Amino acid sequence: MAVFLRIFIGLVFLISGFEKLISPYQNFLYVIQAYEIFPSGMEKAVAFIVPWIELLTGLFLILGLWLGWSLKGALVLFSCFIVIVGQALIRSLPLEACGCFGEWIHILPKNIIVFDSVMLLGTFWLLRHPAQVKRFSLDQSLKA
Amino acid sequence: MVLSKQKITILIVGVAIVVVAIVRLILSPSAGSIDAVAARTQGPAQARVNIVEFLDFECPACAKGAMEIKEYLTKHPGDIHLQIKYFPLMNMHRHALQVASYAECVSRQGKFWPFFDTLMPLQSQWSPLFSAEAIFDQIAGQAGVDMAKLRACVSSEDVPTTIMNEKSLGISLGVKSTPTYFINNKMVVGYKSLVEELNKYFPQDK
């Protein structure tokens, strides 16, 4: 169960990051601008950096490398997503989709906040069960 | 040879960077030329600012962008060449393909701009409707099109093909959402980036 959940969360980040990285970065910049939360200069930095953080967090979770740090990273990412989408919903910003998976999957902001919350709880649960999470992981293999 | 955890990490990060770089290279936008459709262009062809816009007539940011560009066109009529390309987002907007079909058919009668200039400011009125055909008919009628020809055109099979060919061109250039502009070949997505880019050419308008 813990391993499947770890790999599932990893895949979510991997797909999300990969889609953004193989597209022109202007597309993700547009998504970030729509949330109206960052200053202009920071929007561009976020559009460049976040997809790489998502991709590497996803890869590390799937492979089970640096699991403690990867899970904490996932926790921070899900928390940030919930805050960013939540403030957009509270301010009734005209978002047609969350933009989380680029153009591959369209999810409404009110739905993605539920998904992110479930993922956040799942990540919490994984952090509290380190022994189960480390099964079939590089962390475990490299320690042996 | 047993690799350390640090070395494996560096290897994984390196492989990830190489894979992303290769996929980006394979999917990199083709440098094919964008043919201008005379009926959907505005401004002198040799203008110093050439804008190609891929839009969905039902997207709210496209309406906002259209008003902004109209302002710039009014202030700098000789400096901007604008052309409109179809990029309907059918999975997000119920009227996307139908309104693009109307736009294509009024273009064929040389009435694209009067239709467009009335259609976009009224977007918030027709977008929520279940059926907006009556409004499109009305706007087309006001633009002065031959209604019989328009009806025949809207139901013809080649119109969606024309629209989807333009959307395919957009996809090949890396367009994923609307509005996406190519300002002197530089890709700019969304209203905010449009204003930032245009301000570089017309700093006095800031």
C-alpha cells in the first residue's frame, strides 16, 4: 500500500513536471500569471524552476531515493498548490482549469484542491510510516 | 563497482536533463512559415510589429487581449500588422468551433473585422448561453454579410477542416492555450505577457 501510494504520488509529479518541461515555458508562465499571486519577475523564475522540482521529486519518489527529503518536498509542493489554488478560489479568479498538468489533463480548480488535499494527507501518512515506504526503494538497496 | 548514493543521484539528475533536452529537441516548434489570410489581417504588411494571434473566440483572456490590441492599432495604425488564426478549445468552450466557423464564413465574405469587433466585447453575453447561434447571426447580419451564403457556408464540411488545419499549425508551433501571440516571431502567451511585450515596442504607452 505504502509503496503503491509513494509511486502514485511520484507519477503525479513526474507527469506534471515533464509535460511542462517539454512545452514552451511561456505556457506555464501564463498559468502562473492567472493565479495573480507572484510579482512579475518572480513569475518567470517560478515558471522555470517549479517543473524541474516536480520532475525530480517525482523521479526520486518512484525510485525511492532520498525518500525522507522527497516526501518532505512533496508535502511542501502540495501545501503550496493548495494555498495558491485556494486563494484563487476565494478571490473568484476566472480560472477555467488549474493548469497543473498543462494541456494533457484539464481539472477544475475546485477539484484539484480536493485532489491535492488527499495527496497531502497521503504524503503525511507516508512520512509517518518510513519502514513501509522504503520497501522496493533505492534507499533500501543502497543501505544493504 | 558499487555506486554511492550521491553518484546515483547525480546520474539520475543528469539522465533526466538529457531526456528532457532530447524530447524538447524532437518536439521543438517547426520553423514553417505562417501564411497570412488576407481577410483576417490588419495593418501594413511591412509594419515593424508583426503579431500573429492564435485565439479561441470564447476565451475571456482573448477578449481582453483583443481590446488591448485594438487600442494599440488605433494609436499606432502604421506600426502593427495583425493576423488572426483559429485555435478553438472545444474541450473547454461549448461554442468554440461554431463561433470559429461563423468567423471563417464571414471572412470569406470579407467581413471578418466588423464581425470580430462586435463579437469580442459581447463575449460575456453569448458565452454562457446554451445556444448562441441567434447572436452570431445577428452580429454577422450587422456586419453586412449575405445571410443565405453564410448559412450554407457554416454547414459546409470544409470550414471545420480549415479551422482545424490552423489549430494544427498552432500546435506545431508550440501553442497549447489561448491567447498565444507571436510578436515578431517571439512566442507570448496571455494578456499580461502581451502587454509587457507591446510596451517594449511602444514604451510611451506604458
